[in-house]
Amino acid sequence: MLKEIQTVQATADLIYSEAQVEAALDRMALAINNELAGSNPLVLCVLNGGIVVAGKLLTRLKIPLNIDSINASRYQNQTSGGTIEWVLKPGMPLRDRTLLIIDDVLDEGITLAAIKAYCLEQGATAVYCAVLVDKLLDHDKPIRADFVGLQVENRYLFGYGMDYKGYLRNAAGIYACKGDA
């Protein structure tokens, strides 16, 4: 497996540099600070992909907030999605709260739509979604993100939280696999 990961990393196309991603995070944070000022949001980091994005965004957010996490996955370290598996639900009550869900990528949107629906079912008053990357697809998605850092063509990506078979989330930049692995 390690050899495969090293090959994928060595042959990948750089889509956005670290500097470009950091600038996108700055723009996202400014928009979030403006939109959610005075709302006392609960930020939900979508594990595992949202860890890097949430960590980078949180230090840029200047508003009072709480942090929790949620883990609903369709991928389970594979390169294609299956049924949604609920691994972790938030420990803090969602009722009567404004929520900001932070994730790495809005791909098909099935998982993020399910997470938003769950939050609303739990009584959240408003649910906002922030994604670093929105993939451009040739069809509609069941959800749109309120805050988007970058748009990318439909390729298999890694870096800044996005993974290839559970690896390469820590890559500093956004990369696309050659031949879409």
C-alpha cells in the first residue's frame, strides 16, 4: 500500500498551491465572520476530511463559537462511496443553535445533505455549510454549500483533508490523481 501511495503522490497534478488554498481560507473566514456575527454558532467539523479545513478556518474566525464534530462517511477509506455510515454524532445539543458544518469537499453532496438533515431534525435553527472545495459536476447536487473556498473540475483529489485511500490528507496543496486513480 505504501508504494501505491508514494506513486500517487509523486505523479499527481497540483491543482491549487498552499498559498492559493490559504488565500481561499482567508476569503471564507471573512464571509463566515460577516454572515454569522452575533449568532453564537456551534461549529461541526466533519471527520475525518474536515479536520484540516476546520483547524485552518477556526483560527481565522473572530466570532464566539463552540466546536464539536460529526462523522458520517460514505467512503470508509475507499475511492468510491457507498451507504452512509454514522460513526459519531455531536455531543453538544443542536436544538435552538445556529450550526456551521465544515467539510473538505462537496462532491456528490449526499453525505453533507444527510448531515444537514440530521442537524435540522435535532432542532437546529439554522444550518450553514462551509467546504474548501466544491467539485463541478455535470448534474445537480442535493445541497449547496453556503461558503466555498475553491471550485475544481471533477477529478479525484487529495490534500488539505481530502484523502486517497485514507492517506495524503496532510498534503500542503490540492492535488488530483493522474488518471483519477
